Amino acid sequence: MILAYPMPPGEEIFERISKLKEKMKQHKIDSCLIVQNVDLFYFSGTMQNGYLFIPLEGEPILAIKRYAPRAIIESPIKKVREIGSVKDLSSVIKEVVDEIPKKIGIELDVFPVNNYLFLKQILFPSEIVDSSPLIKDIRKIKSAYEISMIEGASEIAKKVYELAEKTLSPNITEMEFAAFLEAHARKWGHQGYLRMRSLNSEALSWHILSGKSGATLSYVDAPAGGMGTSPAFPVGAGFKKIKENEPILVDFITCYGGYHTDQSRIFSVGRLNKKFIDAYEATLKIQDAILKEAKPGVSCETLYEIGVNLADKLGYKNNFMGPRDYQVNFIGHGVGLEINEFPFIAKGHVYPLEAGMTFALEPKMIFPDEGAIGIENTILITDDGYKKLTDIKEEIIEVKKE
Amino acid sequence: MILAYPMPPGEEIFERISKLKEKMKQHKIDSCLIVQNVDLFYFSGTMQNGYLFIPLEGEPILAIKRYAPRAIIESPIKKVREIGSVKDLSSVIKEVVDEIPKKIGIELDVFPVNNYLFLKQILFPSEIVDSSPLIKDIRKIKSAYEISMIEGASEIAKKVYELAEKTLSPNITEMEFAAFLEAHARKWGHQGYLRMRSLNSEALSWHILSGKSGATLSYVDAPAGGMGTSPAFPVGAGFKKIKENEPILVDFITCYGGYHTDQSRIFSVGRLNKKFIDAYEATLKIQDAILKEAKPGVSCETLYEIGVNLADKLGYKNNFMGPRDYQVNFIGHGVGLEINEFPFIAKGHVYPLEAGMTFALEPKMIFPDEGAIGIENTILITDDGYKKLTDIKEEIIEVKKE
């Protein structure tokens, strides 16, 4: 059991800030104001409500609305100030810079327009530019500490999948089974709340879909959507009862110390028919073919193409990564403090893999009205290849009929 | 058990749209583009990924990126179009209006800057204005259908609190207890995922705090924060073990058909000391004094002041709604599709209560290093008074020591 209250090391926080300053210099941005909670945690070690101001020259300063005493304990940043509202920001900023910055970077990919318009009045006459590409670029390479957190999440996941094998039985609903597994995951240290960047993105642990649910699409940019519980939450586990002899996709994300791991396995109660078993074998082949090439220097798009081409060759052109006309354009997505971060193993993502990148690789097949088949592991790119961070057996997990 | 896949009635959706058109007319906005998922569900009945365009004159049209076949089933809106990307929006809009709208309302309280700047290019030469005040104003009054959904959530909550009484025992962690309750809530129909509007707002069911955790503040604008599981999720239940004779705040939100209900009760294993019992009695008195005046026409701020004044009079000036220097400025918040919506029973909220408003009323006391005490119920304002939607006994729920 890995219960803890894990806190990132102080040196690591300063290292991250110095990487950001490097990028700011390149982009001629003389300061950054970190506004989003995940980025705030990444660069300060605390997620208390407030802002982190990072000048190109000089010390960073944390302006906390609520709750400053906790930010002081959690963050290695020395200057922490308590503010009543965003209006106090400019006086806090003046404490660490001699003159008002010319160009302030803010995460404009998530910062709401009203907040922006208000801040423009306060920070006048600074020009506000988008800092999110810089931040995403830094966050895509994981440190040893970050990898240890993802490994912690994977350790919890391993126990979840073992428990699933021990307890799966037909006639419970997808949600009941998912909730049972999640309760145990939390007992073992899973934080419960997941994070996905951008407006309307909502992440959930309980993506457990049985039979035709696995072929039910939804708003989410994923090969398999799921029914969910109502049109107001139309994704993931629903009220369908799990049956015998149907593929059960257990796509269960865990999170430890803020870091996610994403994995899927196929379960069944009794034997699956040959069609599903063959498709599963195909996803394993695709996974292996991709991983064989996974190492620093190889383009993400190349890995994607290896997967798509092999799926075509194996006869799954209309099933791979979604049903015909609704296929997604990726086979993998970065995981870290968010589950949709760089790198994306996807069409158009032509940058190279680098050591320290972590991503979920998820070759999946969808059979309309029948179900989803596939495997997913969380992968770390190492100096000369890759390492699977997921330690769960890879065969179809078949449990006996009652 | 109320498992279902509840869908709002079609007439209700059209009624909401017509209310929005009324407000658009008043504010001289000739169209609205609904972009946020919760608002999209409210005005269309579906939460598939896309946009709802509502012209002042003429039919609304849904432009869905993913997954249109499901939007067609779920929404009563007749015109549903599939789009590849946001770039296709203007051609969809042209289908229902003769000329490009002069003024488009968008929810600028949540819409990110980058999306806004991109949309401005596409929708040029329309002026984009903030539609969120109009939408929030409409959403603050609940229909009979919406109230029935909140009642559904309350029905699940009642079972959660009964289960908590039956199963609470010392030496389990807050998170373990919370996760156990949540697993059952989900089995009974709780959707699991909660919603809170605005950047960095994250809502959780598992706000279960024992002893000094109840006095641990955090980023969240609430009287009691909780430790959470790491600085990356520093709120709600943590790894502290529940002990005998300490106040245990079970502040557990449930959600059904997208609608929330929010309630809290104090539990203890063995007797609480007189200080806590007296404080609890005081919160009940405050609740009753506020509810006595709760009816249409009374200002929200008036209710807030009744609470604060009575707390002062009863000797809890430095404990009410947070510890000294960190008290929050509200005693209640609207609940519906989000758990921070209008009305706010708060300082400065001088608008009157109206029939159909639903809010959580939560008089609470914080004792530094000792714990949180309080009660919370979800309240409906009726034509001539109020109705408690929460049906859970109001005494301290004391379970026997082992």
C-alpha cells in the first residue's frame, strides 16, 4: 500500500522554472503568470488558489488568494504573498521586478476571456501572449520523480486489475463493478480526481464498457465512448449489466501524487468468440510492432503510421481506433499531470520521441453493436528504447462462468 | 433504486430556449453560441461535443463534432449537423440565418482566450459579447423536471447517510470511508462526476473530514477544506484515520441525471464533547432562523445576515463559516447542473429569492486544530416558503465505540 502525501522535491521545482526561463528568453517573453492549477502545481509544488509570477530576471513570487499558510508549507518558493483578489497582483509583481513587464505569458489555451479582459486592465500596459506551448513542451519530458509517481499509480492499477479478475461476475452493472474497483483503488492511494486539459474535458477512472457499450461512441475523442449514466454524463460505465461471453473493456486510469497512468485490458466471463480473440491478438501485434521502433529520435507520427498500416494489413481497416467514419487520429497520448498531454502518437505529430516521455499506447478495435477490443499500457521512453510502466499480464483475462 | 438514463423532456428544452431569446432581445443580442458542455446540455438535452447556435429569429441548430448520431437521438432540436471542426461553424450558422449576426453571445466566463481569438476570425465580422449572465439568470430557476432530478440525487444521498451510520467505524481512513460510500452511491445511480463552473474549479463527492482535517483549510472557497491526498489534490478526504470522539463531517454530494444535491451531517464514534454539541445546536438554530425567513421576495443577502448575526450573538464570531481571518462570505450556494450557481446566500447578493430556486444552506463552524461542525441541506424555494429536498435526520449521528 502506497498511501502518502507525496511532495515534489524543491530542486525539481527550481529546475522546471529555470527551463521555463530558458524558453521565455528564446521567445522574448520577459515574464510568465501561471494561472492554471496543474501548471501552478508543476512550477510551485502547491495547488493553492492563486498565481505564480515568474520574471525572466529575478525571483518567482506566489500570490495566493486561498490558502496562503498551506502554500508556504508546500512550496519551495520563498516569496509567498497573500492577496485579497486578483486586483492585488500588480503590487505583488512590483515586489520582484523593477518595471512592469513588456510581455506576460499566460496559458491562453485555458484562461477564460473574462479573466483575460479583467487582467488586461490590471496589468496594463503589458502585452499578454500565450505561454501554453512553452509549458507543454517542458512538461512533456518527465523527471525521475515524476516517473516514480507514475510508477506509484501503476502499482495501484496492478492491484485493481488483480482485484477485477478475482471479483468479476456477470449480472452486476458496469457502474457497480467500476465503482467497486475505484473504491479499492482509492483505499490504496488513488486520488480519485483525474485531469484533462481544455474546456469541456472531463476525465474519469471508470471507463468500463461491456459488450455493445464498447461500441457506443460519445463526445469523447476516444475509440470507445460508453453509455455513461445520462445525456448529462454520457461516457464511461453505465447501467448495462455485464453478461457472459462478451468482451469487457476495463480501461481504468489511476492517479497518484497528481500523476496518471492509463491502461486497458480485456476481460470476459467465459470464452470470447474467435473473432474477438483474433482481434485481440492483432492489437498485441500492433502494440509490439510500434514498441519495437519506440526510441529517442523516432517521430511520433511514424509510430502512428506503423500501427495504422499494420491494422490495415491484418484486415482491420474499418475497426481500428473506432468504427468506420468515426476513427480517431491517434494511437497514444502523453500521460503525466494530465491525461492528454504531449507527446501524441498521432497523425501530424512529427516531432521525435525523447527519453523521459511517458504516454499511453492504446491500439483498439471497435465492432459496431458488438464491442471494443484492445490493449493499453503506459510507456516510458528511455535512453535507448522504452520501458512499460504497466505491470499487468497481457492475455485476455477470462474468468469462469458461475 | 433509481437507476435510469433520465432525459429532459423536449418541451422543457424549447421553453428554456425561448427564455434565452427573451433575454437576448432585452440585451440586443441577435444570436447565442452555446459552447460549454453544461449549458449545451441545458439548452439542447445532449452533451455531445459541439456547439448550439440560437438565433433570435428562427430555429436553433446543433453543430456536432462528435458524436452526431447520439446528439440526434438525445436532443429534441430538429436541425443537427455534423462538423469536422470549428471552421465549419459559419456555414452551419448560415443555414438558419439570412445574414451573419451582428452580436453573438458566448459564455466568456469559461471560454478560453485562444478559442475566442480563433472564433473571432471565423465569425468575423460579428461582435462577440458575454452571454453567461443571461444563461446563469435563466438557470437559477428550476422546473418541475429539474427538481425531480435533484430529488433523485437526494434519494441516493439519504441511502448514503444511512449506510454511513451502519458502517462507520474508527481506524479506517477518511478516503477509505468516502470511497466505500461513493461506490454504493454509484450503484444506486449517482453519476460520480460533479461539476463546478470556472477555471480550476473541481468538485468532489468525497468531502469527508474527521477531527483536525475539518479545520484544515485549502484552496477551495469553503469553510472546511480537508487535507486531500497530495499537494496535487489538496482537498476533501485524506489518509488520516478516523478516531473516536472527534467530529466527522460527512459533506457528500450526489448527482443524478446531471443534477446535484449537497448535504452534510456530523457523525461521531462515541460521544462528542459539549463544545462540539453546543456548536452543532447553534448551527441548527442558525439554519432554522434562516429558513423561517426563506420565501420569495426576501433578499439572499438578508438570509446571509440573519445567519452571521445569530452566529455572533451565540458566541461563534470567530468560528462561523471558517476560522478567524479565513471566513467565507456565504452561507449557501445554488445547486443544479453545477454546484456553484445562483442564488448565492451571500454578502452582496441583494436579489430576491424566487420560487423554483434551489440551494444548499450550510451553516458551519470551524475550530482550529479540532474540527468542523455544521449542517447542510438542499432547499427549494416554493410559492410561499421553502421545502427541504434533503431527507436525512438532523441530530448528530453517533455510532457506538467498538
